[in-house]
Amino acid sequence: MSSVSTQEIKAEFLKSKLGLTGIFILSGLILVSIITISVIPASTFQEWNNPEKWILYPKTSVPSWVNFLSTDKIPEHKILEPEIFQSQDNGIFLTSQQFGVFFDYDDFPSDFIIEMKTKYSDSHLVQIKVIRPDGIILELLSTSLPYSNSDTIHNQRYFSTDSMIKKNLNMYKNDFQFDFLSGTTEIIFSELNKNEIQKGNYIFVIDTYGTKEPIEVLDSKLILGGKAYGLMGTDELRRDLAIGLLWGTPLALFIGISVSIGSVVVGLVYGVYSGYRGKKTDEVMMRFNDVIYALPALPFLIILAVTISNSIFLMIGFLMIFSWVGIAKVSRSMSLQIKTRQYIEAAKIMGQKDSKIIFRHILPQLLPYAFASIAISVPAAITTEAGLSFLGLGDPSFPTWGQILHDANTYGAAAQGFWWWIVPPGILIAITGLAFVFIGNALDAIVNPKLKR
């Protein structure tokens, strides 16, 4: 291998379309990682397996952008915040919460849930109604909050499947083309005297009346159930897959780059020292290298993950153990060539220590090869981690792309046609690996004279 300066490498690399393509893709992945870490709280992925975190989201919903590709618009799952108004009339305090939604889809919502967290004392009457686009007002529910003689915080959920809501809507059944068994959302969102969906602006109103003081609304949401949600849809556990895929990007880069740098550094130093010392030292070190090289990496990684721990940090360490041996062999052969050069002999005659000769005179000659090896090693680390996670041996507390694929396989996503759960993580693994392969091959062609010719 000939010595290539940094400036020469840079100049040659800028001429490589393959290398520039890899840099462009990698820059995009790094930008996504920075935005993810900055915008999405770390607690979000720490609660990846906490069901309470995702209770408001729908199950296995398709991405919202599917509506742009289809003639029939799938109803989107919406989580709405209210506008709150308060007034007083003749000693009666009114707190009105209004949820406005524009509904222009070609199917009915699956259901709706109203969540309300309030602070109050005494007794309060709650009335829930819907104002339709045609001006018709449907009275859904009239109930009261539990009596309290002191300030109390109360959590309440109202479901569209509530028997009282169904009973109240049955009073309107003669005006709609639906039988007694029709769901509440079908009646609310249908055209009068037509078996069709009425599109337009709907307003869900929650009026709360009190005689002593108004209630204080601490938190309130209207969840209008749909079959489409978010940029990448949701999985069986209601988790927003966009968040998992975004967090998987910095995790994949961290795993791949950590393993590749660690294994290249160890392999480089080990191989150079072995080749430089030669004789018995070289023989012993290379036989140990052969033993590690002969071990089947994947079965050992599986055993180590099962018996010791499946922590992502220990997995990185395990991957390093099995990744340095090939680099050590190549760097040893390069070291055997370099140590015969005159400046190495001159350094020995001047009495320089072996460590100084290795780190000052030999290793710098191998840096171009090291950079190429780091780039080429990253995809192997990422795919190995994804493979272990797919087998259920990854760290479940981190939403890696392999872990997402494992969950998809566990819940039969392929058999049920949940493509948005399978395709995106697979594509991201391929794109990330491709970026480093492009960069590595471009560097290898520059620093390796045979490939260059």
C-alpha cells in the first residue's frame, strides 16, 4: 500500500460520485438524529414500552399520507384540545368546552372518547352535545360529577359506547336511515334521512354548570377514533412508529460507529504490533487471532445475550470482540511491509522504543486504510444488531429498527398486511448501510492502489 496524503484523499474523494452520494445520505441521517435528540424528549423513547403513554393512540393505523394516494379518504385519528369559555348568569356558573373538528372523510369514525381532568367542589351538572354542520344539535349525555364538600381533583372519561349516550341517540333514530343497532358515530356523522356521511364542521360541546363556583379544567381532550394517524402510523401497542423510527436513527449510528471505531482501533494496533514484533510474538498473536476468527459469531452473540445481558451497551462490546480479527490480519500484512523501510531501520538504530515506532511511524501510514475500514464496518454492526433484536435478543428499552421489526414479527404484521410496520425500518437499515458502503468503497478505491488502477 502506498502512502497517500490527506489532501490527495480529499481531492480524489470529491471526484467520486459514489462517495459524495454516501456523504449526502449520511448528512441527512445525522441531521435527522440531531433534530430527533433536540425536539423529541428522551423520556418518550424511555417510555417506549409503557402502555399508558400510548393509550390515546389508535391500534395499527395506517399513515395519514395514505389519504393523498387514495380516492376514498380514511378517517384520521384526532386528539383535540378544547376552547374554554366561562360565564355567570343568575348565580349559575357555566364552563363550556368546545372541540371543533372538520370532518371530510369517506368513512365513519370508529368511536370517540372525552377525557376530562377537573378541580371543583360541591356538585356540578355536565351536559354533552354535538352541533352538526346542518345545525342540528344532538344531546348526547346529561350527568353529574361526584359531590365533594372540598376542592377535589377528578378524572373522568366518557365513551361513545356508553349506554346512556346510545339511549339518547335512539330518540333521533327516526330521522336517520339507521336501525337500532347502529353505532353512535354513524348517527352523529350521517346525513339526515340519508345513508351517507355528512361532511363539514362539527362542534362537540361540554357544558358544566355549578351554583357556587365554576370548575377548573386542568386537562381535557376529545379523541376521535380513526384508522389513520401520524407520519408512519401506529403498531399493535398503539405506539407512534414515527417516534420509534426517528429515535432508531441516532441509535443505529451510535451502534454502528461505536462498534466500527472500536474494532478498527483494536484490530489495527493488534495487527501492527504483531507484524512489527514478528517471530514467536507474531506466531502466538496470530494463532489467537485465528481462534477468534474461527468462532461462529452469531451463535456466540446469541448465547452471550441470553446468559449475560441483552443491554445495548454490552451488545456493542460483544460486537467489537468479534469484529476486529479481520482488520488485524490486514494491518499485520501492511506492518510487515512498512517495517522493512529505511526510516524504520533508522529509528531502531537511533534507539527509539517499539511503541514510539509503532504509533509515530507505522500507524499513521495506515490511517487511510483505517478510515475506509471504519466506513465499511458500520453496516455490518447495524445489521447484526438488527438481526439480534429481530430474534428478540436486543435491548427492549430502546426503539431500534431491529426491535421494531421484532415486534412486527411477534404480532404477525406481515400476515395482516401492516406494511407500514415492516417496510420503513427495513428501508432505513438498507439506506444507512448503503451510505457507509458508498463512502467505504470510495475511500478504498483511493487508498488501495490495485482498486485504483
